[in-house]
Amino acid sequence: MPVDGSASLRQLKPPSRSGGHGSLYGSTKTRRKQIRRCVIFPCVAITVKAFVYCQTSVLGETAAVGLSRAVTHGQVSPPGVGLREDASTHQSFRANDRSVHEETETDDAKNTTLDDDDEGTPEQWKLAAEELVDRIRWNLPQEPPAPPVRLTSGDGDFPRPTNTAHATRTMPGGDHARSGAVPDGGWKDLAADTEKREHVKKSMVDAYDAYEKYAFGWDELRPLSKRGKNAFGGLGATIIDSLDTLWIMGLSDHYSRARNWVDEFLFFDRDWEASLFETTIRVLGGLLSAYDLSGDEMYLRKCLELADKLEPAFGTKTGVPLNIVNLKTGETKTPPWTGGPSAVVLSEFGSLAMEFGALSERVGDKKWVTLAETPVKVAIAHSSKRNLPKNVPEGLYPLFFDSAAPRWTNAKVSIGAMGDSWYEYLLKVWVQGGRTAQMAGWYGAWEKTARAILDNLVVFSPDDPSVAFVGSWNGGAVVHEMDHLSCFAGGMFALGSGAGVTSLEKEYLTAAKKITKACYKMYKDSPTGIAPETIGFRGGTAHVASRENIQRPEAIESIFYLYRKTGDQMYRDWAWEIFTAMEKAYKTETGWSGVKDVKKNPPEKDDLTQSFFFAETMKYFYLIFSDSNVVHLDEWVFNTEAHPVRVMARTATMVG
């Protein structure tokens, strides 16, 4: 049969009386011309105009979107956010818009006149359509200029990092570990690779300078567009995610400007439907970490202001919080894709205890830790075989939970998206609490999940015994697909392996090495040296399932833990190989960007610098090449956004 556009296509139309295209398109040449003139061309013109109008409206609105901050009795716009273009810019933009509308109308009229007396061939219709699309493409209005960005001053009397921070024993906060109140975790004593460490530091400066230049005060940078993007309510996510990294690297000037932005312009009384989980791990976690590192009381005041705004999310019958809370009104809800008005995501309600627990310890108020530990207690209470959906192995947790019932609402399990940090925090809250006997309930719950993961989700390669993949679970069987997010599991098992003395600890360390090697190979086997977002695997063979790379940290996170645990130079070599590949793929003249397709070399950029690129990816690279006293892992534990919080021996918990 001829393909669309062939010369004989018109001959294949069925007769008008017999139905099909003929009856719809018109039975005669005159009728078809009437339809083209009265229906097709007006529809095309309206569609084009609507498309151009929407582009204009959206872009114009975006340029005006921004933050405002509370001042004594009013509000002003902070630096870099909410700054509108001047009147001449708007008038020029509107003039361009009018010219596009006029040109489109003129071209439509010309096309209508030319086609009135000639039906044309399919080839002519195809060429005309391509010409119209091309005309639309090149006459779209340009995105308005980005609002000007103004940096805050770095002046003031407050604690600052030193340029020799890497030479000290992790700065303040390690008293509990050094006093012997916290047991030794079996970490190696390692020297720095100064040359590579300083190269990573310079790269951090390069990437963060671009954010300061083009997007300071916005949540994230769009480096190719040279403008900011607010994806987290304009809370300055990149600034807050970067605070501890800037401190640890000793970047005093950058840190001071970021610190003063938080002090002057960060406020939470805003009409924004915030993700409880993302706001907790990024903003609350980032502020707590900055406080633990610096001792600056300003951060603690901000933490309490934010916690008050997040508290309404916990107001459910079971204490299992809803996923979304409006920071201004306190209204709460769940996303529609969770399957019901009270259905919540496992990782989002179960990954809050590190941050809220630390807040309780710092301010001496048990309310916060009680809020965060209650949902964990409820979920564990419903984790027996009797409470789990059919075919879900005991020790694994489904992805969705009904906060009103309470009960699990699906049977899918993943330690990647929507599940990962639940398993991570069962272990890390125990570590954060000093691994004391009173915190054993957390470790017991984690051991049960670790066994279930190893027995049901970890798939060992038959071709390479040194490699193991981590799948998900659905329909009573393992799904042979692995998220990059799942690569955190290598680091989790390394952290859980303790001193590596018992047979179980040795098993955890072996699993950590095999999972981490699989994640390293995701980079090694890619044409660009950059891992994809998802791989599928069969036996020992992996293939790319989802091609984008958004600067995720999980592979380098696990490599970091294994280097600190074993001291094996191989892990530093892997880290440097991945870092140089990222530098080549991400770096542009105006910032560092993720990529759309790791199989294309060179890859096309996605025009976004993720805030976690500064919080996690760059931090882990820096720490791999630092000596092991910088953020010593007996003194500090990272939350799931890589914000280090102090380890403090605890004597009580609700989980047990």
C-alpha cells in the first residue's frame, strides 16, 4: 500500500457514499474546497494563534514570577528573584507578539487564496504544511531577558569556614564519637589526594559561580538559558543545598553570601503547595547541617519557622502525614497519582526522622521527633505477613500506604524511586543515634529489610560474579530493571557492615561491593562515560532503558562509602574516571547541565543544574579525595540529600 504522501494516495480514498474518509472529507471538489476554506484553514489559524499566545503568556508570566520576603510591615523583592523587566522590554516583547500575529494572519490569507482554485497534490500539501511549521518555528517570540541578579553582601559578624577546613577533625560536633560514646564504625584512616581534591573544588566554584551570576536566589539554574527556575516554591533550594558543601570546602566568600541570603530573604509564609519530603530533606536538612557545622543560631531559628509550617501535614488520623502541605494556609493533600485522597508514598512519609529528630535534639523539644517517628512505627506495625499484600515478601514494604485506614494499597516494591530513603533511614537513624542499645529497634527493622533485599531483589550476574544488580518487585517476582537511584544501596550496605567482624557484616560488605561495581559499569559501559537514569538487565547483560542523566549522586555516594570502608585505591580511580566524564559532558561556559541522552556523544544538554548536584554529587567527589577526618563517619551521618548531621548518642525512641 502506498505510504502517506505518495502520488496514488488520493486513489485509495473510498467513495463518498460508502463511508470512510471520502464521506468525511467531501464528495466533490467544490465541497472539499469549501471545507478547506471554512473549516481547515480557520482551525489551523486559530491553533497557530493560540500556540503563539500561550508561549507569550507563559514566558511573560515566568519572567515576573519570583519571591518576596517579609519585612517589618511589608514585602520587598529579594536579589535575583521577582525582578521584572523594565517597561521598554515589555513593550518590545508585546510588539514582537503583534507582528507574529499579523504575519500569521497574512500568510494564512495567502494560503487560502492560492488553494481556492486548485486542489493540489499530496506532495504540495506536505510542502505547504512543512513551510507553515517552519514559519511558526522561526517567528515564535523570543524568551524575554532574564531578570537581573543581585548578590547579597558577605559582610557581617558570624562564623565562617576557613581555607584549611580540610586539615581539621571535621570541625565542631564530634564530641560524642571522640569520647567513646559511639562505637567505632570500622572506617579507614586515609590521606588526601590534594591535586584531585583541589580540582573538584575549582569545579564546584565554576559551577556555583554560574548559579550566582545567572540565578542567585532562585531554586535552580538553567545554564543554557542563563536564568533561574523555581521548582521548590522559591525557597532558594540551590543556596540551601550548597551551604554545607561551601563550608566543608572552605569557600568562605561564597558561603558568606549564601548565609546572608538565608538570613535576609528566606521566609516560609508563602502560598506554595510544598512537598513535605523534598522540603524536609533539602531545606530543613540543609539548614540543620549548616547549624551543626557552623554553630550559627540563625539557622536554628529558620528551622523552627519551617517546621511550624510543615506540622499540619501530620494531622491525620494515624499520624502518617500527607505528602503536600500549603506553607501559608496549612491545607494538606496527596498527589492524584497516589491512588486516593489519603494514599501516601513510602519514602515520603518514612524519611523524615533524621531531620525532625535532629531538630528535637537541638532545641530540646520532643514534639518534632514524635511527629516523625510515629509514621515509621505505624508502617513497621503493618509489616507482618498478615498485613502485607499477597506475594510481597516479609521485610519489604509496598510503595503506597493509606494514612486513614491504615493499610498498604499496592503490591509493588522498589528501593529506587519512591522507596529508597525508607530503607536508608531505618539504618541511618540508628547510626545518627549513636548505635546505642536503646536505638536497636531501628537496626532490627533494617536488618529484616536487608535480608529481604538480598534474598529477593538482588540479582547476581552469572557472567561476572563481582557484579550484582538490584531490581524491584511486582506481581510476586523481581523486575529486571534498575534505577540509578537504587545505586545508593551499595553505600547503605557498606554503612551497615560495621567493623566487618561478623559473618553478616561481611555479607553486607560483599553485597555493597558487587552492587557498586554494577553502578560503576553503568558509567564505564556508556559511550559518553555517563550513566543512564535506568537500565534493564538479563543475566549479566545490561542495556539502557531510560537515556537521560540528571547529575544524580548515588553511584559516587556508594563509591565514597566503599573507599572510606576499605581504603582500596580502585574506588578513587573509579571516582576520578566518573568525575572527568561528568566534567566533559556537563560543563558549559555558563554552568553545568545534565544531559538528555547518554548514548549520543557529545550529548545534548537538558539546561538544568540540579540543586542536589551541589549538595550531593560535588560533595561526595570532594570527600573521596579528602582525608578521612573531613566529615568523619563516626561523627557525622548524611541525610538522603547528603547533608551531614551530628551523631549524638540517644537513649530513647518510639521505634522498638
